[in-house]
Amino acid sequence: MRFKEYVLLGGVLVLLGGQSVEAQRSLAIEQTKSRVLDKAFQLDTIHDSYVAKVVLRYGDTDTQIVLTIYPAYPFRPDGNVLIAQYSLEGLHSEGLTQHIAKILAANPNATAADIAATLIVKKVQAPIEYDMVHRWLMELKAIRLSPAIESRAVLDAYSEYEFWFYTGQECTHYSLKGPFETDPQDRLVQWMLRFRAAIAKSSQTQAHVQKSAETTPTMR
């Protein structure tokens, strides 16, 4: 190998080394982001009895949906299936990733709890019809995702999607990259995206019905 080739190889190694450092930094921020959202969205603070709880976290919007199914008895006046939607407010054009990076640049010792304390969390909770939930759960069960997920190196733009399914005694947790469509685990992310769209559509319909009821004059 001639000197010119050594110089070229050295330049490539330097470039790859720089990318590796940047990749490690991005990974560290993403891991911090997950812990921050655990604190902000209070993942572990709900301990009441339930049949099943599904937690869906969307990295593309930094939002979370929690679906909780309670036993049929005792009777619950607010319904046996509740859906809670969590979102962040006050970040304006700055995303959560940039917000975390800025805080860590100013204070490398900042903890996930410290960063979570700077966030404004909006929570909207409402009952939902069991029939709708049942259809989505049947589709979820049909995915049949193996615990041994496909190994891959994701190079394109992506977001982190997290999925938890609790039964009260056991829990399944997946942390996946997406949205993609080629590997088996992508079916779970695609299900999450379709479920989010269905919930948004349902919420818009309910809001429209409620607004119509409030503006309809009372007949005497």
C-alpha cells in the first residue's frame, strides 16, 4: 500500500470515528429521553386493579397513550375501559430531543427527574367503548410477534416506539425503531400508528357531538 493510500485510509478512519462519537451521543440522548418520559408520563405510578393495561409511546410526537381495562365488577360509573392521552406542552418549535441536549450541554449532571421537572405535561382521560377496544386487541393478538425480533441496522430517519402490555402480574415491553414495514416487528409499530389514528378520530367525533349538544337550543 502506497503513502497516498495510507493517507486515504487514515481519512476514512477519522471520519468513521467522528460518526461513531456522534452516534454514541445520539444514543445517550435517546436513552435519557426514554427515562425523562418515564418520569414525565408517570409510567409506574398507577397501581389500581385492572385486567390489562396497554401503554403506547410515540417517539415521533413525544406522546403516550394508556389504555386500561378494568374488571366488569364492581361497577365503575366512569366505565370499565379508560384511555389516557399524554402530551408535552411549551416546547414550541424545539423538540424534546433538542430540549434535552440543551439542558445536558449546560449541565451534564442533570438527571432525568431534573429534565422532567422542566416539562409541562397535558393529560386527557376519558372512557371508551369496549367493543372498539376489543376489535383492536384482537388485531394486536393476531400479530404474533416473536420475542426474538429481527436484528437490523437502521440508517434512515426513524423514531423510537415503545410498547408495554401489563396483566397485573406480567409485562411485555418492546422498544422498536420505525416506522418501517419490512421486518416482523414493524407490524407492531404499524398497529400502534393505526390505533393512534383511530383514537384521534374517535376523540374528534366525540368533541363534535358534545359541541353540537351544547349549541343546540332547548325546545320548550
